[in-house]
Amino acid sequence: MEKLNDKWLRLTGILVVAVVATFVFYQPDNGPEDITWFQALLISLIEWTVLLEVNRQGILLARRKFPRLNQTKNRILLALSWFVGATIIQRVTVTYIYDVTQFWGYPLPGGTYWVTTLVSFLFTLPIAAIYEGQHLYRQWWTTYYEAEQLKKENLQSQLDSLKAQINPHFLFNSLSTLSSLVTEDAKQAERFIEELASVYRYVLQTNEQLLTSLDNELVFIRAYFNLLQMRFGRSVELDITVEERYLDFLVPPLTLQLLVENAVKHNVALPTKPLLIRIYTDEAQNLFVVNSLQKKQNVIPSNRTGLSNITTKYRLLKQPEVVVRQTGDCFQVMIPLIEVTAYDYSHR
């Protein structure tokens, strides 16, 4: 929880409430004690400092238990309950002490208990409203900013993916493969066209989505990998071992495509030494994409834009971090799967 930076609000609130309360409650003919207005102000400052600081603890407690924007109702109810209880206890106790000891020089009428309590509510509730208003505004701004950032990152990753698939190099390879298949194997050529259409259809369908099901991603990556395999033959291999119970979980669209593309782009793939790409899940609701590490010698250093897009999306979605590990013989990316119930589709 963020630190509550409210020093000036506390000082100003206590001073204003104490002064106003002294004007309301102070009576010049207090009795033999002859308590002056300034003495009454000092006493009022002590009383209101205690009450407002106790109520401030209620605000902190409510924010700790219900910090999110969609928990505003519960947060307000908890803070309000604390305010009511603390104010009644403090004002009734202080009034009782004044009444029994005749601190002001006279016994207090019975109605004083209710009057002082109600007036206290009139003083403290506006301050509580200021606190909650500031908190709601900061939450709204943070949510708005993160939503804009997420939209920006989503559009950027879509653009990167589209450029990777529609750039002249990709189209040239695809058309060259198709051209050779047309003359050599008409059925394979037909299958190639179907897979190519499936790839582009998926890109268009998920263009506006922040998340898609793992099942959809796997259907897409199989189609994408078929294109790669028709191009590279047995030089690339794909092994998918995903538990069925995770198929309805969510991931950002084109996540698998970016990782598979990076594996092919940065590693040697030969019939005698095929590039193996494995996709599997574990018991902790994580998806792993692992490829054998056999780096190309003459390759432009990667700026890891694809990985950066994926990790940024997970951060903005407030999900666990994407973990990247590299050993001597493999490159591994661990992607947390997102449960449908844990994601608010109003963000889509």
C-alpha cells in the first residue's frame, strides 16, 4: 500500500475543526474555573487531534483490506463503521468526564451527549470524504494510465507480429515454398494455403483482444509451425504437452508465435541437428516454451522486443512475472497462465 502523504491535510483539518468547535461549544460564563477561549481552544485541539488520528487509522485499515478500485464500496463501509464507532466512543467518554467532574463549571444536560456526537460527525465526515476522494482520484488515474499503457503495448506487439509475418521476407519465403509445392505436390500446396490463411485469420480475429484462450493459441501455433515445417522440413520439431485443464486459461495473443519465431530466427536448424521447440505446462499453472540452444554464428544481436512486449503486458495486467532462463543447451521462457475468473473482461 502506498504511503499516505497527508501531513498538511491533517494539520489543517485538526486546526480548522478545533477552532470551529470552540466557537460552537464555548460559553463565556463557564463558572468558577473561568476557562478562557484560548484555553478552550487548546483543549479542543487535543480532543480533535485524538479523534481524527484514531479515525485516520480506520482509513489506513480500510485501504489495506480493500485497496482496489472495484472494492470501493467495501472500503467505504469499513471506514464508515470505524468512524461511527470511534466517534461515539470518544465523544460519549469525553462528555461523560466533563459532566461528572463539572469541568466547565456546571453539569451538562442529557442532550449534550447526542449534540456533541452529531456535531462531531458533521466535522469529521467531510474530512473522511476528502481522503476517499483523493484516493479514488489516484486510483482512477492509475487505472486509466495503465489501461492506456496496456493498449499501447498491445498495439505495438500486434504491429511487431504483423510486420514479422507480412514483411517481404516472410511473404517471399512463403510464396517460394508455395511455388515449389504447386509443381511438386498439389495436395501439400493446398494444405500450405489453408495453414497460411489460418495464420492470418487468427491475427485478424485477435487484433482487438488483450487475452485469448490457451486453446486458441495452440491451434494457431500448430498452423504457424506447419508453415515453418513445410519450409524447413525435419530441421524443426515441435513438441506440445499441455494438460487439458489449462486449455481455457488465458494468455496474450501471439505470445507463442513470438517465442517460436525467435527460436527459429536465432538458432541453426539442420536435418542432422534439428531445432527442438517444446511447449508444456506444470502443476503451478505455468506454460513453458523451451528451445534447444544452437545459436547462429552470424546473426544480428537481438533486442528482445518480443520478450519485452510479453513481459510488459503481464506487468500491466498485474500478473506474475514472465521468467526467462538460458542454460548452456536451452533457452526457456516461463509464462504464467491467467485464470478466466482472475481477469476482468471489461478491460477487453
